Amino acid sequence: MKRTLVRFRNSKFRNFIRKHQKYAAIVFFIGGFIFDTLTLGRIDRTYDLVVLCLHMTCLTITIYLYNLVDDGRLKNTILERYQEFFPLAIQFFFGGLSSAYVIYFSRSVSLSKTASFFVILVILLLANEFLKKRISNKYLQFSVYFFLNLTFFIFMVPVFLKDMGMTIFLISGSISLGSTLLLITLTYFSSPTTRAEIHLGKLIGIIISIFAGINLFYFLHLIPPVPLALDEGIVAHNIKIEDNTYLVGYEPNESYMFWRDHKLKFHYVPDEEVYVFSSIFAPTDLRKSIFHRWKWYNKITDEWEVVEDIGFEITGGRDGGFRGYTYKTNVKPGQWEVHVITEEELVLGVIDFEIVLNTSSDGVKIVQRKF
């Protein structure tokens, strides 16, 4: 064992890291991002749960140990040999956790209503690359940790309790706040250098401010209703169900628009039914009321008018998401939006389209897709 450690201390990898230490942190951050991008799939899968729990646990332990290094608490221990890699490990876990959240969030068809949540995530994760002390800045370090920790519990608690809503969100936040304050307190009283570098009241104030801000975002409906995600949303001319398969007929897009296979312009004939199909991912056994909120843009008042809320129940567990649809007749031409929302009015996504009268005698080309 000792011989192995000696070889590691003198290895090319260790020398390479030391030589390129300036860029190593961002490389490990990107490495964690890529690792989870290639391996993660759905939040309720055992592998994903294990990986996220390991990331969060290892990040917590590494941050605690990293803050003991300057106090010499790790001298003459096996951990002393690896302490120079603690900042890189922190960056790796930052990248791994953030990539996991981006993967799960990006499953939604529309992020337009919740983009501000991602702006916060990006700012917190990239800020350390622009600060002089980088990850050694303890205010930044614990702020980013708390944001990732809070997001972790926002995902995990609904998965394990198989329920979601305001109460579950508040429980998730309370667990995260308590565990983060426990880590800060333990680190503060275990490390004299940490006590010299930070003002405990100021750091706790920053953490509570972030907590209050995220809760404000939730009540303003600016946070995606994780772990739910809108996998697919299509405006369609007809929908049939055969042998538990949904056959959705819609107008195909031009071939060069490879990122979306359906048109956003719906060619309508009088008395025709307009369908909106949605597929919503939810963790196994999670049940939730979902609504399609149909909205029409009134050019005269320059406002969006709510036409109708049509609801249905979903049950999680299906890989392709829980399928459902609503439809309307006697619709008006113009710009339409269908907001896919929870009963708390949190937005999973927005399906937007334009209804125009079909004046062509050739009819409308429709293709059928199975879900």
C-alpha cells in the first residue's frame, strides 16, 4: 500500500495537475458535467438516485475536510496525501450535481416561464471562475453548496414520498436549510482558520437570503415543478387511442427544421376540434392533478385571455411519460397558448401555436405519430 502511494505522489498525473493547476478546477467541473450527462436518465431510477446521493454526500464530506486543511488537522493521516485534490473534487461534484439538474429540467418542452431559475444556477456555478480566490472563498463555497443541496432535496423528497406540492416543497427546503446550517456550524467550530476568514452571522444571513429567494420564486411560479417534466407537447388535428397507444395526427414541419417535427401554425376549418396532446414525466407512483390552461391573445386589449382550464389526473412511472390530451371546438383564429400546469399553478411548459383559417382547396397534410 505504501509503495502504491509513493508511486501516486510521483505519478505523471499528479505532476500534470500541479503544472496546470490554474485550469484543473474548470476541467474537473466540466468533467462532472459530462459524466452525468452521459449516464443519467430519470430521477426515480435506482442508478440516478445512487449517483445523486453519492455526489451530495461526497461533496459534503469533501467541503468539510477541505476547510480543515489550513488548520493542519489532516497531518500524519492518509487524507494528507490527497488534500491538494479536494478543490478539484469539489468542482467535480459541483459539475456533476448541476448537470444532473439541467438534464432533468431540460426534459420540459418549455423553459420560458422558469428561465430565471437557471440564470441563478449558472451565476452561482460560474461565479467561482471569476473570483480571485475561486473555490477557497468560503462565502461562495457554502452559497453554491446550499443552492445545490436545496435543489437536491427538492428533487429527492417528492420521489421518496411519492407526492408533491407546497407542503412537500417546504419540507424539502427545511431539510436542506437544516443540513447546510449544521455543516456550516460544524466547520466553523472545527476550524480556527474558517472562524478567522468568515463572519458566521453574515454567512448564515446569505444562506437564509438564498432560502427566502428560492421560496419567493416558488410562490411566484418561477421554479419548474420538479420532479415533474413535460416531455412532449403537440397541437393536433385528431387523436385516437388503440391498444394503449396514442395516435396523434398533426401537421408536419419542413424537413430542415429538424428540432421540431410539428408545425406551430394550425390550419383550421370551421367546427373542427383542436387537440393538444401532452406527455408528462413523473416518478413512479406519484399522482398529481394536471391542467391544460387554454389562452387566446386578444389583439384589441393586447392581453392574453384565459379561455378554459381542463384538468386530468396523472400517475407516474411510464418511461415515455403519462399521456393525456384536451380539445376545444369553436375556437377563434389567432395566437394561442396552452399552459400545462399543476393544481398549484406551477408551469411545466407552454405549448404555443397559431390558428389560421384553411383557405386551400387541397386540404391539410397530416401525419400520424405513435405515443
